[in-house]
Amino acid sequence: MLVERIWTGNSYRNFNYLIACPETGEALAIDPLDHEKTLNTARVKGWQITQILNTHEHHDHTGGNAAVVAATGAKVIAHHKAAGKIEGMDRGVKAGDVIKVGRHIELECLDTPGHTMCHICLRSHTDEPALFSGDTLFNAGAGNVHYGGSVDELYTTFVQQLAKLPENTRVYPGHDYIENNLRFTLAREPGNAAAQALLPRVTGHDPATSVVTTLAEEKRFNTFFRLASPEVIAKLRESFPELPEQPDAKTVFTKLRELRNQW
């Protein structure tokens, strides 16, 4: 499986992706907002885009669909409940469905509500597994729930799905927010050594060549996986003194997301 991460350089800090079969050159485009960069990258690589996967319905993830379809004839795939929300959708997928690219690449669809209620993450079953996480999981962070989402569903997605993936899963999110997210981690958990070590590497970095994290690393510096950390809880109670000494994990997650909304 060949993975090309495309840095759009736009104000939303989007990443677009191409996943290609090394044997056939067939490629899947994920959220190809910057259609020019996506099409040019495929052209340079000698790949043919045959499918598009939208992780969810927001325009900064679907806005390049029409141009890519016009240029390639690619079929548009998205969450089965996104029909009517994404123009020109050809295939609706559910949890457990498989998207095949070329001869041997198989990508499993995860139904991951939270950021929106029609959100799909893609998981590869390769020797080095990968997760294309859209706006559900970011490097060192979690998606917001401002536009049709649910923090309760996002929490459930994190603890029941993402946290259970293999530790060596590489995380490919829909946006580059890692520097700001690490700063939030250190505001909530100042003693987090992993965040302290990584922050200088991504301060003022070029997202086009930025680090790709693993799930194991995320669990060390992503606050939204660190719900039982005594330091996280102690700092949280400074902001929310009404919380008990041992708040439940869902409450910790919810309050962290509330603070991150203002960060």
C-alpha cells in the first residue's frame, strides 16, 4: 500500500490523501479538497484515481469532489447516512464494509460518530496498519462537535473503537493541528514528558514533512486518551471545582473538549 499525504496549505490546514496499489496504480483519494494538488500528485506518480472517500460531509472535505470526478470518473464513497448531504455520492458504507483499491489493498470502514453523525474512518489491515481518521482523531487531539456532532458519541468512539486499535497503527488525520494540540496537552498536563519532547520538533514546522504518529504515541501525549491521569484530573478540577476527586472518564473527556473549544 502506497500512501501520499498532501498538504493543502490552506487556512483550514487540511491534509488530503492518496492510497495507491503498487501493482495496478489504482488510487483512492481521501477528502480531496485541493483537487489540483490531488490530481497533479496522481499524475506525477502515474496513478489513476478510481474512487473518492469522504470521511464526512463538511465542505472542507467534500469541496474537491466534483473536479476530481470530472477529471477521472471516480466513484464517491461516504457514510451510508450521508446520502443527500454529499452531492454525487455513489456508494454508502457502514461499519465493517471494505473498500478495495487495486488487487490486494483492503480498507475497513469504521463508523466513528462524534465530529458528525456520518463520519467514517478507514483502517488498513497491513503489516504496518494505518488509520485515516478524518476529523475524529487528530495528532495529539480530538475533533470538535460544533456542526452536527455529539461529545457523548465522540467519547464512545474514542474508548470503544480507537483505543482498541493496534498500538503500531499510524495516524493520518484530516488536519494539521499538532502544535496547538500539544500546547493544550501541556496546559492540562504540564508534566507530560512525551508532549514536552515532541513540541520543539513541530513548533513552526512544515506540515508537508511533519511527523506521523502511532496510536501508542498518541496515548502518551493526546489528552483525550489520558482520562485517568491524576495530573489531568487535578488540573481539570482547578477549572471545574465542582467535579469530584475521581470523576468518571466520560466527564473528564467532556470537560476537556469544553476547554479545548476555547483554546
